[in-house]
Amino acid sequence: MHVATDQPRAEVALRVLQAVPVEGELRPTETELKAASGLGCASLLGVALVPSAAPAAGGKPAKGAPPPTDTGPVTVLECRVTRRSAEALGLPTRPPPEDAAPAEAEAEAEAGAEAGAEAGEGAAAAPPGLEWKLSVASSGAVSVKKDTALETGLAALRDGWEAAQPGRAAKAKAVRESHLASLAPAEAAEAAEGAEGAPAPEAAVVAAPERVEVRRGPEPVVVSAEERTAAAAERQAALEALAEERAAAERRREESRVLREASLNEQREKAGAARAAQREAYVALNGEREALMAAHMPDKAPAEPVDDKGKKGKGDPKKKK
């Protein structure tokens, strides 16, 4: 399945959940089967869908009764934009309010029209939403519908409260309207005070700070122009400090190399002088030894003649006889 939006820079989070209803609980137990994320779109492959169970016989449950929980597990597809990305793109971060009754909706529309006429062009429009596009490729038939389990559970809970205490909803609505009416005079006085001391509309308009999405690690971060300028200045200062440290280290290495070469040259000169002194001492010692040998050693006797057979002298005359 593939999910895409009309905002290519929106960070989309896609999850496939298996929801199992729990008796007496509003929310079912959800287990994440697969997840994916991307900018503007996300895709999932090989998603095993759970076949939907047949609807229970008997029609709708009685008013005030909890919703049936014997429907079995279902597959839920959750598509959303991360909060950080929604704030950066100016998208709503909360779901729209539930649809009111026709009469209440008409009254609210008339009140909104009157308020809009009084406010004029200064009223801000509601932030735009997103358009989603879902593409599914499957070997079987696939049906998609809105997950209304939570809404059904809340409606059944409210019906149960109303059945246990008749008139509870009307009393709660009356208390809420009374509280809002008590806050209206204070808000009007604050608005009037602000209007008296407020500057001209041209001077009151302040441009929104520019925020840019940058990449710092696996997830994007939204920063303002001032933060980017401060970060760039800090990075430049860090680079200059690093360059100074490297230059100082290079100077220290050069000084150490010069000192090492001078020390080696001095050691070589000392070693050469020591070898020359040793040679002179050796020559003098040999001269003294030759002189002592010539003075105290006798001359060598002449060598005896040797005949043709390698024998010295004439031999013993007695042995010849």
C-alpha cells in the first residue's frame, strides 16, 4: 500500500495495527504490525490483512448498552503527519470538533457570521487541511472504512450515564453555557482595553518569524532564521578556534623538530671527536708496544735447512748404522 499527500514536505508516518476489542474498555488492544515514514508519502509492502468478521445478528445494540466486543481482531491503517512537521507547515494539530445538531449548527453559523461582520478583515482563516491518496495492490478484495470504535465507545458511555442519571447531559450543557457566559464580560473588557491602547493596524502587524526545516541527524528540525544565524556564527567561531589550535600545534612540531636536529648534530660531533681521540690513543699505544718489543725481545735464530724429502738436518748417525 502507498499513501501520499498534497504536501511534499510533510513528514508522513504510516502504521498498520492489529486491534483486538477488550470487554469493558473504550480502546482496543493495538499491536503494531508494520511502520514506515517519509516526506510527502510512505509505502508498505507485504502487509497481511486480517479478514473482517461477519456482523453480529440482531441489529444495533440497545440504547445505553456498551458496544459489542465479540467482533474479533481488525486491521487498522493509521496515517498522520508528525506534530513538528504540522507546526512547520501551518497544519492543524487537533482533530476538528464533532458535528453539532442541525439547529445548533445553524445558530452557531449565524453567530459566526455576525462576529465575522464585526471583526472585518482582521479575522484569521482556519488553517488548511491535507488531501490524502491511498493506493492498495492486493490479490483479493480490500475494503476501507473509517475506524469508529472510539466514537462508538464514547457514545455508548454517554448513553450509559444518561440512562443511569436522566437529564445529566442537559444539566452539563447548562452549566457549561453558564460558565462561558460568566467569562464573556471579562473577555469583552480585556478586548476593549487592548483596543484603546493598541497601535494603528499597520504598526500592529508583525511578520511571523521565518522558520526553516533543516536536517540534523535522522529527523528534521525546524529552526528560525535567528537560530540559524546564531548557529552559523558559533560554527564559524569554532572553526577559527580550531584553525588557531592547528597552527599552534604546527609551530610546536616545527620547534621540536629543530631542537631534535640540533641535539642529533651535537651528539654526532661528540661521537666523531671521541672516535678520533680513540684512534690517536691506539696508534700511540702500538708505537710504545713495538718499541718495548724491540728493546726486550732477542733476535730470532735462523731456520734450519730442509732436504728434498722435507726432513730437517742430516738426521741421527746412530740410527743409520
